[in-house]
Amino acid sequence: MGLYRDEAVVLRTWKLGEADRIVNLHTLAHGKVRAVAKGVRRTRSKFGARLEPACRVAVQLYRGRGELDTLTQAETIDRFASLRSDPGSFARASAMLEAVDHLAPETGGDPDRHVMLVRALTTLDRVDSELVLAGFFLKLLALEGVQPELASCVACGAGEPFEALDIDAGGVLCHRCRHGRPISREALEMLRQVLGGQLGAALRRPADDATAEVTAIATAAIESHLERRLRSVTVLDRH
């Protein structure tokens, strides 16, 4: 492919040698890209600070024959300064990046996930709410086709009322079939809002037991799908 340009969000970076850095990017047109940024750890590097996790950048890369592309230019589009100033918000952003890093395919375009990530970071930059992260996790699951079933009992097909939700079973359960975690009516309605395209309405709700319940459900669901614990969630639990 040679030289190409794209828009990207920095997912993760780590050191390579004495001066270089490997960067995991999620791009609009090319999906997840792993590249080497040469010399960026030197004091006089032009774009080292632009390649921090959760930065949105316009990039130029070169694709050669090796496994890593070479990052030749990076210009800042948005650093999401507000979320960087708050440890809790940055931990939520880090959890988003970690989930995308694990879920994004290694090859091919992934524009829906990219747009979803940019919108979530933009919202988190403006709104300090745990529901931003919960909503992002739930929408990622929907994109994967594994969002929880909320309209009928996953065991017998019965309608409301529902009394429990089992992540491994795939959704809500009625009184006769209940197992897993209990679910409140308030949390169920909030889950439906988020997955029904009404995240904005859910975000206007003050933090309470129901928002904490939805966050716990969404986190358990994404970790079950990934079959691993998100390290960033462990950090977030301390804030």
C-alpha cells in the first residue's frame, strides 16, 4: 500500500528500544493498525506528545513488508483535555480503549466502531457520568451482535415482569426461571434506553443505585464477551 493517511484514536503505546515507541491505533478507514513511531521518545521529537492514549489524531503511515507500519506524521485533532484532568474520567476512557483494542479486528476497515469510540470520548469529555462507559460497553456488545435480550425471558420466552438477568444465558429471566443477578425495574428501563438510542436521556439521570446497577451489568457483560477482566476497570474501581 505504501504511504497512506487516516484519522485515528491512540489505543495503547509501549516502548521499543531507546527512542522508539509502538503505537496501537484505531483508524477510521483501516481499522486497528499497529505502527512504530521512530524517535518519539527523544526530547526534541515533534509528535511524541500527540501519541498519548485517548488522543484523536490525523496520521500519515507507511506500510512496508513487515508486521509494523511506520508512523511518519501525527497532527492533533482532539486531546479530550477535560477527561484527562479527572482521574475517574480518564480511567473510564482507558477502559473504552482497552475494550476496543481487544475487540477490533486485526485487518480490514472498522468505521462503525471508530465513530462509536470518538463519540463516546467526546461525550465523556463533556459529561462526568459512569453511564457513558456503561453505554459504550452495551453499544459495543450490540455491534458484536451479543447485546442482552431485554424483551422476553431467555429461558421460556415469557414477557414481563422480569426478576433477574443472567449474562451467560443472554438476558432477562422471569419469576419462574430466575437465576443470575436480580435486576430492578429502573435498571431494566435504563438498559432499554441505552440500547434503544436514548443514551442522552439516560445521562440526564442523577447517579443512583440504578445507574450503578447498569454499570455493573454492562461491565460484567463486556468482560464475559472478552473472556477476560479489563485492567482499566480495576483502576476505575479505586476511584
